[in-house]
Amino acid sequence: MNKYYKKWFWALVLPSLLLFILVILVPFLLGIFYSFTGYKGTFFLKDRVATDNPFQAMVGLENYEKAFNNESFQHAFLYTVKFTIIAVVVINLLALILAILITNIKGLANLFKTIFFMPNLLGGLALGFIWQFIFEVIFTKFFFGKDGLVPIDFLTNMTQGPIKPLFALVILVAWQMTGYMMIIFITGLNNIPEELYEAAEIDGAGAFRKFKDITLPMLMPSITIVFFLTLANCFKLLDQNVALTNGAFNTRLLALQILKTPSDYLIPDYGQAQAQAVIFFIVIALITLLQVYFTKKKEVEM
């Protein structure tokens, strides 16, 4: 088998490697290059002089200065941080609770796994439009409106206003991602030796002590993965944000802000949008790497 892999290694790897270079690496490097130019989409502009040569339209760090001074970008950054903190906490707690409950269910465990995992199979745009209908019609007119079953003003028109859409997006993303993260936690829980719990019971440990001293430390590899996935996915969320509010009421997340930046100007400013994208990439990379570093330090070797 090893001889087979050595013989056909490059033949098997080359198609994927070429696809990665052409589809991801080359556009990524071009994007970084364009972030230092006066790129306007179909032409380049510097000092009000249009050109087709990008090297004649180099503006240095001007696009990055504009990005940092852009109020829409600043607001989108803070809005994304708030959303990500709330969503990561909610998703991780719900996923862990569901995983613990399902591991204690014998007969219908697989059925519940399937039910909770299914929302993850739906596309972001589809989910956004589905939940927009739920928030604006089902919640507002039937359940929580003035004439609804349980009048709760906060749960009506949740895609409108500066605060409600944030929690609406958290509900949507939690419904979508929790099942997937639950499966990861279930795998981690099933890998914890039963002997540890039996020994703890003999020593008189209660449920909370067993969870604190056995479950959490042994579950750290799964927690590392789940935190990484939820952090990265929440920070780069786009489709759901587009479908739910499309950035109305100052609800742009960073990905949508980058998408909308060119259209915010009379002459589309793709250079600044690309600078925002580079900043976006650096922020996500730093946060996720730091998170993986700190959570991995807490992992326990089995």
C-alpha cells in the first residue's frame, strides 16, 4: 500500500493542488496586491487619473487608512464581535447540553442526532429567508404580537431595528450550527472511559464534580474543534446576514460590509474593499489561532 501511494502520490495530489493554487491562492495574492492600488473594478485610479496599469496606480497604505477611518467598517467590526461572542457562547452551551442528554438516551439517540443535525444541511440564504418569514409573520402576527398567543414585544419584527436583528441572527445561527457541534461533542463524550466515572463514584464524587473534573478536561479536544468552527464561521458569516436583513438598520457583519463597500461610493472602491478583506482575514486568523493555542494547552492526554 505504501509503495502504491509513493508511486502515485503526485498524480493523485496534483489535481487538488492545482485547483487550490488557481482558485484560492492566486486570487488571494491578487487581492492583497489590489489592496495597495486604486482599483475601481474595471480600471485603476490615482490622483484622478485613470489607467489600466495597476503598477501606475499604487497608493500604498491609503486604502487601509480609509478602511480604519470608515465608520461603516468600524460599526460592522464591533457588530460582528458582539454577534460572535453571543453566538459562540449560545451554540457551545446548547450543543454540549444536547450532547449530554442524547448520550444518556439509548433507543432514540440516532433519531435525535438526525433531527438536530438536519438544519446544518440547508444553505445560508435558504435559512435566512425561512427565518425572516418566521420572525416577521409567525412570531409577529401569530405568537408574540399584540393579538398573539403570548404578547412579547421584543420577539416581534425581529429583523427591524439596531438590536433585535442581532439576536435574530443568533437564533438562526444557533438553530443551524448546534446540531453539527453536538455531533462533535457526542463523539468526544463517547471516547471518555467509563472507568473514570466508576472510580469517581467509588470516591463519592457527585454529578457536578464528575462533570468538572472528568468530563470537561477529557472533552477539551472536542471543545477546541467546536470553538474553532463556531468562531471562524460566525466571524465570516455572510449568506444569513444578506437574507435576513441585507444590512438594513446598521446590521452589517464584516463579510457583508466588505461586499457592500464598493457600492457605497459613486465610483466603486474595490481597493478599499480589498483592504478591508485583508484586515478581515488577519483578524480571523489571529483570533482562531489564539483560541486553538489556549484551548489545546488545557487538553488532557488520554
